[in-house]
Amino acid sequence: MTVRYFRLTEDMQAGTWDLGDLQDEHGQEVGDPYVFAAGRPIATKGRLSVPIDEPGRRLDFCTAGLGVAPVLHVRVATLFAELARDDVQLVPVAIKGHLDMYQVLVATKLIRCIDDHASAEVRYWKPEHGQPERVGDYKSVIGMRIDTSKLGDTKVFRTQGWTVALIVSEDIKLALERERTTGAKFTEV
């Protein structure tokens, strides 16, 4: 049986809250907000917090700030811990003004699996783009498709070269839907 995979993103809707950049225990913005999407475990010191930039209806799944770090209500985080224990790190985060518990989801695996030929369009960073540190990475991926033969039993991961994509297996998707997780949007890859 072939396992299906989905890109998990925040379902942006009017009237929902918008979270700002993650902050350290001193209230300073985290130095590298992209570390939460790098596809590897992170080291944290102290408790993280996140301000609400735009008030609105709270979500069970949303993203925070420039680095679009996934923020999950503890009920949803528990599902990830149960179903994908080897693929995720959960980091406690306080959302200013809310007593509910939340966690930042860090996908700890980075897999080169984007199928360039099956995807609608892929573009790579080239030397003429003026960002030598990014040459060879994807500049854009439209209509992403992945090669599932490269995944083994992985259930949650980031795609190498295009780490903005958070990918989950179908069983994770179904569990989130059963829980009626607000804010989660799925696109098959």
C-alpha cells in the first residue's frame, strides 16, 4: 500500500489571530527564526514566547512570524508525539495573554525527495541571482510532488532544498482531521 503525503500549512482566514516572531526568555526575538524549519533538532535555552500581532480567533495549528514556525495547541502536539515520535521535537511556547498550553513543532528530518519532473515547476538559485549561499537550492517549487521511495517510515519532515515545506503522512493528516484541528490546511504532494 502506498502512503500518501501532504504539505501542512496554516489555513489563513480573516478573523483568526496572527502570531509574531518567537522570542527568548528575555523577550528578545530569536536570533535565527528559520532554525525551526531547518529539518533538524534545535537546542533551546529557557522558555520561548510569542506575541499576538493581530488578535482574533485562536487556532490549534498556526505559524509564528518570519520563520513560519509551526505552533500547536498541546492537544494537537500530543498527536504528533504519539504518531511521529522519532520525527519531531516539541518545544513549549507561551502565547502572550493565553493560558492554554502550546508547543512549537520542529520536524527533525530533512529529506531530499522533491520529484523535479513530477512537480509542476521547479526553479533553482543560480550564481547570477547574487546569493551564493543558496546556489543549488530551490528558488521556487510549484505543484510539488515527492518521491515517496526515499522516505522509509518517516511521517513528518522538511524537504531538503525547500525547507518551507512541512510534510506529513496521511495518518497524521487523518488524525488531525478527526480532532477537528483548526488552522490546518493540507495539500497532497
